[in-house]
Amino acid sequence: MKISIQNSSIVKQTYGNQKSASSLSSDKKRETGGTQNVDNVNLSSGTKDLQKIQQTMEKEPAGRSERIAALKEQIENGKYTVDADKVAEKMTGFYLDKIA
């Protein structure tokens, strides 16, 4: 674009606006003491509930390590037996809950 006296006012307005916008941002920085904005994260109530559940699951229930040790010992000694009826009942209940 050729700059002439006739369109020089347009150029001044355009570049003048850019300069004033940048000076406004520097003025804002001075007003806030040069600090930068900090991002905030707001979690939904569902997410907060999931975090509570996760924290609860991470805690080991009382007596669990003793029960695991006893089961390991039974398996190593060949004395552990699986109750097929209990397994089938749990599997059926699990899948019925998924369907319903």
C-alpha cells in the first residue's frame, strides 16, 4: 500500500491503536505489581467424590494383609479350594447388575 497524505491518517489510527493497546497492558502490569494471572482449577462434585473413593481404596482395610498371607500359605500348601457355587453366584450377580 502506498502511503500518501490522504491515507496517512488511517495508518496513524491503525498503528496508534496497536500502540495504545500494548501500553494499556503494560499499565495493567504496573497496577498489579507485575504479577501474572494464576490459573484456577475447579473440580465438579463427581470428581471430588471419585478422589475421596480413591483415597479410601488406597487405605488398607484392617486385617487384609493377614488374610492375604493366610491365602498364600493355603495355596502354597495345596489346601486352598475354590467354592464353585460362590464364584458362580458372584459372577451372576455382577452381570445382572450390569444388565439392570
